[in-house]
Amino acid sequence: MDGLPGVAALARDENWRLLWCNEFYATLCERSADAMLGTTMADFLPEPLAHEREEQMRPALEEGRMVAYYQLWHGSRWYTRAWPLDPRSFGKRGVFVIIQSIAQDQTVHHHDPEHDAAVLTTGHFDELDALSPRELEVFYHIACGLTSAEIASLLFRSVRTIEQHANQIYKKLGMTSRAQVTRFAVERGIVAFSSDEWQRIVQSRSEN
């Protein structure tokens, strides 16, 4: 599974400990593949994020069926699938997981009822963590092409307040224009989240 661009692959046992991963997954976790062995998601993610991902994958472990979901990870949108692990390959029960980077115009199985993919509410924001919850909302709407006046109306704020938020977004992300914000969000698939999905992800960060 190495050499496939934007694809992380891994296997976990029934206690969510890593049995194997490809180099891309290890790189994303900023460790070597060998150093990843035996780790759990809680070793790299805050507890609420690790817990939601474990619960989302649990049917693959306990019911023997494939599960799929979208998540915000490393500040980007990813499509994740988990299957029951073949005991003949690893000698124990567990899950085999593929995590694929998804660009804005890709919708893997999104409308296929046989592959119903949930959207996780907890997110790993990475460099977007520099933004406040309100700035994250404004960031999303700027990326979706809304004007300051439209965002102000949507969020019940003044145009001046929205423009102040926009200036803080540019400063914190090292950008100077709406075009840069849009490109950043599109390249990471963020605008493929619906407005309601993004709002729930932002709200969950505020609560945790």
C-alpha cells in the first residue's frame, strides 16, 4: 500500500492497537512505521476525537461489515473505510483501514446507499487551530464565495465585524486575500463539507 499518493493504510487489533501501517500514515503521525506499532489513536489525537473514530469503526469489528466516514484530519477532508481484519493475515481480530485524501470535487460513494458515509463531528484542525470558532465559520463562508455582506447577514454580525474577522484569518494563516483562502480550502476539500457539517465540526471543537 506504499506509493499510492494520498492514501494511508493501517491495521488495528480489537483493542485499537496498531499492528501495521504504510509509510504515508506513519509520516502523517510524524513517526516511523516501526515506532507506530502498538500505538492507539489516543496516542496522537485528543480523547474525544479518538473515541468518535473508534466508535465509528466498531461495527467493522463487531458486526463484520465495512463502514465509511468523512473526517477533518490534519486540516483536510479525508474519506475513511474500515473492514474486518482477516485473522489469517495478522493472527487476531481487528480492522483494516484505508484513509484517502479527498479533494473538493471528489465524492467517493457519497451518494451510494450501500456505502453510506457519516461525517464525524470532531475534527483535527492542524494549522486551522490558530483560528477562533467564529473565524473558522467566516473562513468557510469566504472559501465558499460569500461576500462580507452575505456572511454578515448569515451570522447576524455587521459587515465591519466580518471584515475584521477576515483580516485576522489572513494574518493567522499568512495570507493576504480571499483567493488564497479559497484555494487553501478547496485544495484541502474543506468546502466539500456542507455548511451544517462544518458548523457541527466547529461547535464540537468549542465544546472540547
